[in-house]
Amino acid sequence: MGCLHLPPHALHSIHGGKSLISFIPSPISFLKPNFAVQPNCTSAFSNGARGMRFRTRSIRASVQPVTEELMEDKTQENPVSGDSIRSRFLDFYASRGHKVLPSASLVPDDPTVLLTIAGMLQFKLVFLGKAPKQVPRATTAQRCIRTNDVENVGRTARHHTFFEMLGNFSFGDYFKKEAIKWAWELSTKEFGLPGDRLWVSVYENDDEAFEIWHDEVGVPVEHIKRMGEEDNFWTSGITGPCGPCSELYYDFHPEMGYLDVDLGDDTRFIEFYNLVFMQYNKMDDGSLEPLKQKNIDTGLGLERLARILQKVPNNYETDLIYPIIEKASELANISYALADDQTKMNLKIIGDHLRAIVYLISDGVLPSNIGRGYVVRRLIRRAVRSSRLIGVKGDGKSNLEAAFLPAIAEKVIELSTYVDSDVKTRASHILEELQREELRFVQTLERGEKLLDQMLADALSSGHKNGTVPCLSGKDVFLLYDTYGFPVEITAEVAGEHGVKIDADGFEIEMEKQRRQSQAAHNVVKIAVENGDLSEIVSDTEFLGYDMLSARAIIESLLVNGKSVIQVAEGSEVEVLLDKTPFYAESGGQIGDHGFLYVTGGESKPVAVVEIKDVQKSPGNVFIHKGTIKEGVLEVGREVEAAVDPKLRQRAKVHHTTTHLLQSALKKVIGNETSQAGSLVAFDRLRFDFNFHRPLLDTELEEIERLINGWIGDATLLQTKVMSLNDAKKAGAIAMFGEKYGEQVRVVEVPGVSLELCGGTHVSNTAEIRAFKIISEQGIASGIRRIEAVAGEAFIEYINARDAQVKRLCSTLKVKAEELTSRVENLLEELRIARNEVSALRAKAAACKASIIASKAFLVGTSKKIRVLVESMDDVDADSLKSAAEYLIDVLQDPAAVVLGSGPDKGKVSLVAAFTPGVVDMGVQAGKFIGPIAKLCGGGGGGRPNFAQAGGKKPENLSSALEKAQADLISILTEKAS
């Protein structure tokens, strides 16, 4: 992915020596703006930006190619439309020997990055030397998402969350001279930008680039600026591939001359094309050594170039985004041209965010409270709030209660043809998900807004009273986030509009509590070892496992605790790297094979035996066999017999093929819009995650089982083919979730049922599966369901275990199997009746105890006498304690206050507070009173002003807690009644 520069205040610049991190319309004519070519435009432009490489965290979804065939079929009436710019860029580099490759998904196949944030990301392993290059040079139009400075969207002329990065890449092929000359030719000849409007920046020590720009391209010396490491030197991290970079800037005000020019002046310049010359390897000591393979990584911002060529004041008024803004304006019944700055900003936010939302959902990212899902939820909620602020209400079709984001999203989908053709095929799913999320948010939005208004008023009042800066507490911010769905950024934004800060640290403390409960572990294979890199130690592993379960192989390397060793003794845990293997390495949801490695002696007797319990794959293609040496000594260079456990392999094959059948059955039963969101293919079960908005009905689950078992009974032979990715997609093959595909892909077909891209192992005939049974179906996240099931031998084991359980129950209850349900129902009814009787008796007993202690009530207050009773009721349960308090509050005359406590079970405390209306009218509330008392017992609670319950975990503190309750009541009520 190519890189584009960000302003100095934007998060972190890799061009500053820091680390790597986060539509194409048919020709349309608009009243506003005018998209004519006027390269001599003098309108002001926003920040040209500084280095676009961001650090984020990690995930994956679908990949949509922008194919050469697609570009050829496209006709353009407007030579400077966004579509035209994209196709002309790709055609330009295709004519110079570059392979046009598809845009990678917005969900990258990279555990270190949350979302795809630059054009080079899909080639990262190639640049790092950890994956083989498929082509010597490539060009892409990459869809990207960046949210690190989302608060600037709509405020500046060029900040976006979704953008397209046009890039050309060389993997050890051409270098600086060609990259520079082609960038200039593309800019001045293909797109007609006047040379005297273009400025160039180069790294301060890069004399070679300077000379190419000046001597060979002809750029005047006064239009070339040498800049420091912070601006013009890119690194992939603390160590690793790096190199100087060079940027192209467009000058909107050449009349200002060339003396004392600052290319960072965003009122005059915009940086639109960046060339990275990856020529060094940065060592641990900071020194640079030349790379054996020099690479080129470039990025041209489509929205930025469209702005220049279409002569509009900002990126939002290009034909890439403006039609979306027009649709939002139409729904709000306002004119963008006549709107004030605040309204225009909200319209820009809507136009930008809807692009990001639509493409993220299309790529399988659904709204949730963690990870990528939180990015989508946050953007949807910002879009909803911005739309409401400008008066959008309803879908524009007279339904004022309907969701309005789907109506705007339809315009994004209309413009998506040449960005990602999959978007239109997923349109119904995208619109349904948007509608659900918007309506879900709106349900709590008004309540949350009222609460936020009150919180802000309280914060302002407190700040004014104490002479401090008004601030919302972390707990308040988290309450808005967790209960009312307000992303913290929205709360901060609204608070800022009122001059109130938020306690971000306090919010993070509350968030951390939630994260501990929802963190998911990631099983990432480390590719670095203490003595070097796997790609430097061994070559890629040849996989033989499709055709054989045992093979002779050579030990190329041994690792113990990450260290490369020559020899490993019996009893040691070891990682074995072979030149070839029949073992399947975990990928595509299928777990790694188990089995053994045998080293034989002269008489074919094993001199070493290694039990393999897991096989992983490095980000390149090195298989790591993890196991324990059961016998003998293992040495590098020895030949081994690698043997897969055939029974376990068969179980995995059965479950993997069944996941394909399950996906097909789901599409038939609940609709084609559902798609895979994850999977696990294990020996004992399969797990399949899919996108759907509700639980499946029992009848639907039964139909899924019927379909799959029918296909199993058909005894269909599977067909496996290797073909080009484009041919596979044309044939309708479905991509497996989490997989990354090269030019050639493996296609697994169950004729008439399923066609999927898959590198896993499969049965030869569906009859091998034998039978299929769903164990469970449940929701695991917003919009994500999970089915767990068994097939083959695991199905037999599951049925036998269930049958044994039923037999034991029948024996215990002394009934036949067919009578089991009615017998259990009768027992439950008897139990319910018995529990009710016990509860009634406990309540009576509590009332009796209450009548005895009622006499202990005492009076407080002078002008007004109030009856107070604070007592322990020993081991009375919570429900009986409540009944006792209700009895006492009826017996004691108003005004009266009752607080009771008990320790019904070990490690448990129950508390209740009951106040009559006369006490509540004095401003004393039971709900607020009982909370601090419960804290003394290691708990909490609350309730209504007249009645509240609480609990705790420290019964040993109950006595002191009740003493405090009595003292506090006496103090408060005495003051109130005086």
C-alpha cells in the first residue's frame, strides 16, 4: 500500500523514522460543484500532510479485485472523474509492465494491524523478505480506513476515514530513476498538471534522488526542497527495511514565489504523491546496511488528486463524495451551497463516514463494542448524530420514524461499482445491518442526550463553584458509553462544545474492567527467533499432505524456546522445521495435524521418536512442527519419516467439508446475505460463525440438518481444482474467512452444493461424513451467530454419550425414555409448589420476627418525631428480609425509617432500607442511603427513594455496618426534623 502524508499533529509518521501502523460513480452531472479541468486554479487547499504510515492493532474479510478487464469495459464521459483518475493510473502502470492486483480487504491478514491503512500493507511480508514475491512489479487501487484523527473529518479539507490509495510497487525490480520519472510523467502528461505548479521534497542526504529530479526530469532547483528524517525517511519499525522518500506537492498559489517556501503550508500546498525508496536495513545499533533487494512503495491519494483536477475547495466536493452529501442535504431539506460552516461540516462527516461504514460492513465488519466492530459502531453513531443535528428525520419516503442512514448508504452503494463490485451484491445485508444499528442507537439516544445534558450542567456548575476546569468523571463517560451507547469520542466532542473536559484516564480504568471480561486471545506465530529470522534459516516448506499421510523429509532447523540449536535430547519440547511435510499447518480455521517423526537406524529401528501435537505456519510459508522427543536424540540434517495420525486427519477432513455444506445450507435456509465470520475445524467438533441478526428458529435448525444429511447421503464426489483467482471468482467461488489468496487458488467443489476457495483438507466423497448434528446455536456478538456441530466419528461419540445419559436418567427416575419429558415436567411442577410453600413459610416467619423487633423502634428529632429501627435478622434470606421490612413500615406510623440486615449464607450479606413518605419528603432517600452502608460489607446496591435493597460479601462487617446505618440515620433525621 502506498503512503500519503499527514500533518505534524497527526498521530505518528513513519516517514519520521517511526513505526508502521490506522467509489467509483458512473458519470454524473452536478449543479455544484463544477468538475471541469482547470489546473491553474488558485483556491486554497488544506494540509498537504506528513507521512501516512500509522500504528494500529489487528483482523479480515473479502477481497475485491479491480481487474484490468473491468477497467477496459468502463467508459468515461468525464476525463477527470474519480473513476477516470483511478483507471488512468492503473492503465498507466499496467502499460509499463505492472500487474494490476486487487484491493485487499479492509480487514488485513496481519495480526499487528486493526484495519487496512495503506496500500503497501498487503505486500508487507514481501518487503520484509518473509514471503516470496509473486510478480516483480504491481499496481493497485487500495481501499483504506484511517480513524486516528477522526475528529478532523469535516473540519479540514482533506481528512477522511475512508480513502483510496493508488500505488505502484517494485519488488527488487526498478528503483529510483524509473519511479521518479514515471511519477512526473503521470502527473504532468497523463493528468496534465503544469510543471511549474509542482514542487518536490527529498530526504536531506539523498543526493541521488535530488539529481534525478533536477538533471534528468528537469525540475528547477528552487522547486526541490531537502527535508529531514522526520519528514522524508520511512522505516518499518525500530529495525528492518527503510529508506528515504520523495513527495510531490501541488502549488495553489505560485504567485507567492519560491523564497522561504514551507511545503507544510496547507493554505498553499497539497502533497498528493509519495515515493518510498526502500534501500536499507536498519540494524539494532541504528546503522544502515544496503538491502540485497531494493524496493519501491508509492501512494497517490485519489481524493486529493481529484480535488486538484476538479478544482473544488476540498476533497468532499469531488464526485467521489459530493453525491452522498447531496443525498443527505435532500433528506435534511437544506442546500449545501447555502449552508453555514457548521452544517457543511456535519454534511461532510456524513458523506465521509457513510463510505467507511458501507465498505467495512461489506467486508464483514459488524458493529460491536470491541475491535473493528467498535470502529463501525462509532462511525455509525457519529453519522446519526450529525444527521440529527442538521434536521434529518426519516427515510425521505414519508416515514419519519424510519432509519435514514440506509437511504444515504444507497448512494454509496450506487457509487461503488468500480471500487468494490461485491458491495452491490451485499447491498441488502449492508442496508439491513445499518437500519438495525441506527434504530438500536436511536432507542437510547434521547435518554442518553438528556442524561449527558444534566451531567454537563452539573460539571459546569461544579467547576464554577470550585473555580476548577469543568470535567465529566470517567464513570459518567463510561455510563454513557456502556448503557447509552455513546462512543467516548462523541461524549468528548459534545462536552468540548460546552467547554467541558472528560476524565479520559478514569474512563480507561472503567474500560479496562470490561476488557478483562471480553479479551480474546490471539494465537500468533512468532516469526523471529533469537538467532535470526525463520526466512533466513530455512526455505518455504513443501506441503505434501493433500496426497499422502507420510513422507521422508530432512530436518532443516530445530528450535528450543525460540533458540536455534543443532541437537535436542529425549524429553525436550522442540520445534522442528522440515524441507517438506505431510502435516497440515493450522490455517483457514482447521487445526494442525498430530502424528510422529521417526529417525531410523541402519536396521530400520527408530533411534529417535518425536510426538507432534501441533503444526503452525509462519507468516511466510514455513511449517513449524511442535512436539516432544519421546526417544533418542534429534539432529539438524537427519532424515525423518513424517507420519500424520490418519484417524485424526480423517476427523478434520470430515469436519472441514461439513463446514462447506453448512455454509451452503445456511444460505438456502436463512438467505444468501449471510456470510462466514469465522470457523474452527477440530478433531472433536466444528464451529461456524456467521453474520445474522437473530437467533435461528428450531424449524430452521432442523431444515439445515435435513439438507446436510441429505447431501451426505447423496454420496457426491468432491472436485478440487487449482485456477487463477479471477477465474475462481467468476465461477462464483466463496472465499473462506481469514484466508489470504495469491494469483493461483485451490477451489473445493461439492457439485451442485458448494464451491469455495480453500486450502484445507477434505473428504473425497460426502458419504465419508456419515452423519451431521447441530449441538448448539447462539449469539457471540452483535450480529454474529455461532453454530457448533459434530460429524463422522465425533457424531457417533456424541450420540452414544447422549444415549448413555438418557439411560441413566431413565434408570434413576424409573421411567421409559418416551416418558422422560412428562416425568421431568411433573417433578419441576412439584418443586415449584414446594418452593412457593417454603417461601410463604419464610415470609410468615420473618413477619413474626419483625413483630417482635418492632418494639425496639426509637424516636429521633425534636419538632417532628421519627421512628427509627435498625436491626440484624440473623440468617433470614433476602426475600424474607424484604417482607419483614414491608411489614415493619406498615406497622410503624409515618414518619418512619427501617434498615434491616442479615447473613443468609456463608460469604453473603443482605440489606434493605424502607422509608415512609414523610421521611422521603425530608429529602432522605433509601436508594442513596443504603449504597455506602453496603460498601462496608464489600458490596453495593440501590433502589427507589422509599425502598432499596443491597448485598455484600463480608458478613463479618454486618454489625459495624448496621451501627453506622443507625448513627447516620439519627444524625440526618435529627437535623432534618429540627
